Amino acid sequence: MLLGAAPAQADGAKPDYPAVVAGRTLAFPQDFGAHPDYRTEWWYITGWLRDAAGVERGFQLTFFRVRTRIGDDNPSRFAPRQLILAHAAVADPATGRLRHAERSGRAYPGLVEAQEGRTAVRVDDWFLDGGETPEAPYRSRIEAEDFAFELEFVADRPPVANGKAGFSQKAPDPLNASYYYSRPQLAVSGTLRLDDTAVTVSGHAWLDHEWSSEILPAGARGWDWIGINLHDGGGLMGFQMRDGEGRAMWGAGTLSDASGKTTVFGPEDLHFTPVRRWRSPRTGIDYPVEWELELADGRRFRIQPLMDDQELDSRASTGAIYWEGAVRLLEMPGGESGAGGRELGQGYLEMTGYADRLRM
């Protein structure tokens, strides 16, 4: 998620970037593509893969677009007006760690770019492409030293607008907002390579696309976010913003069913409670890797990681160290505490700001 404060501006001057305002209608396929006037944007796919032997692994792919406002008046195609960054990772329980890689570059047509009007983002030979129509599949290819994947993602429903028709508020002040939609329950097929071994895989994925002109709200340190594909065909997105003491400043979420019908949650409608922590042996950062989630109707869930070590160090690109990992959503029978019961879904948990205040 892109979360933040209102764009800075001088009295009477135009803001540096366009504001995010309520009432704008998301339009597809146009909004599948880039919005280069806005400060920051990302396309974010996470999911679970299963090979022929039944082994399950998580994967993540994110492309970021950043408008720098450097060289706006420079006619050269090499001016760094737009940066494109990419993170990719595979959660591999066999090794007990996250395999990850990153790339970045200044935008240059055909090589490093984020196109308008459709999903078409790339950094050299890494790409995510598709979205010519709401029904069109997406395709991606990532090649790193110790892993690679080439995957296709097929949607069975229209995009799900988060917040108020795609206006996703991030703090009590509505100036702190983004445009945000999700695509749960993408059917995945393709190949996965780990070291020198390639396997055929299938599974399910979740796509988020978000754009904003904002940074973190004043007083915020980071956020916790989940995107869960439910086994009943629905999807659950939820997040909380945290202050410097780890307290929730704001929260929101969207529950959608298999038909696309949605229930929108406000800050009083969902509560995250950490129940188990893990300390990274590399960075010393302490993360709450297991959570309980309670909804306003009294339902309670346990969020459990596929494995604890899913820390991603992106200091070579975005500069952030964060936890991004595959998780299971378990039923809490009768609202009781404990380890959780029946598995209700699989998805991803993202946690930022546990080392330093996130800066992008």
C-alpha cells in the first residue's frame, strides 16, 4: 500500500503532484496502466504455488513507479523523471528462508517502463504484462540467480474497489489516501526454477494496484497488511497503520465474495493483535509473525506464516527492510484463543516500519 500525508505545496501554488480525491470513478482498462503524474504507484502480486509433488511455496512480485520531479524540464530521454523498481521473492520452506532479488532503473521506452492504458511494466527482462481488458490474463517473467518464474494469471471476476469506490483512506484526515483496487483469486499456472531445478506449478494469486501522491501520515511508522484468497472463493484485504509505539492509528479492509459483492470495513471494524514474534538473525529486527484478527461481527481468525524467515532486504532499490510472507488464515472456533482451527484461506502478510520509519 502507498500511504501518506498530503502533498506539499506553497500557499496559492499548485501541489507538486495531483491530489487523491474522493468521487473519482475507477475506469478499466485505463486504470490498469500507469498514472505517471502521481508521486508513487505499484503493481503487487502475491500468491501460493503448488508443484506436482504437492509442495507449496509462496511468491511475490512488485513493480514500483516513482515520479522524481528531477529533470521535468529536460527534454532528454535519459532524464530520471520516472524510476521503475522491482522486487521478486519465493518463500521456500525447504531452505527455511526467503529467496529474493531486486532491480531498478530510470524509465526508458522499451527497456524500463510503465505504460499507460494497460498493465505493462518492466525493468529490463523482468516484466508484468496484461490487462488489455478486465478479462485478459496477466503474464510475468522473473530471472534471478537462485530462482526464476514464468507465470500466467487469469481473473474470473472484475476488479474489487477498496475503500469508497477505490478511494482508500489511510488516516483520519481524508487527504491521506490512495486510489486502490485488488484482484483476488487469480488462477496461476507456469514454471518455477529453484537453483537448477525447474518444476511446473499451479496455484492462486492476489494483485493489488495502488497509486498516490503521498508519503506516510504524520506520526505513522509503518503498516501491517493482509491479502487472503479464501477457500470459499472470496477475498479478504485488511490493513492497519501504526504509530511509533506500535499502536493502531487507522485501519480498513474489504471482504468480497465469489460473486464480487463487497463489505467495506472502517477503522473500528477490524483489529489486529500480535501473538508471536520472530527476530531476524541478519538484521536483529523483531517482527510479529503470527496475529489474531477480529472483525466487528465477532469473528476471529489466526494468521500463521508458512515459515518465519520471510524478511526482504531491499536497501539496494527502495531502501526498505520489511517482512513480506506467505500466510494461512485459520478459523478460531467459537472465538476461543489458541492455535486456530480449520484453514479458511491462504495469502500474504506485509509488515513495514519495524526497523525504521518507512521512507520511499
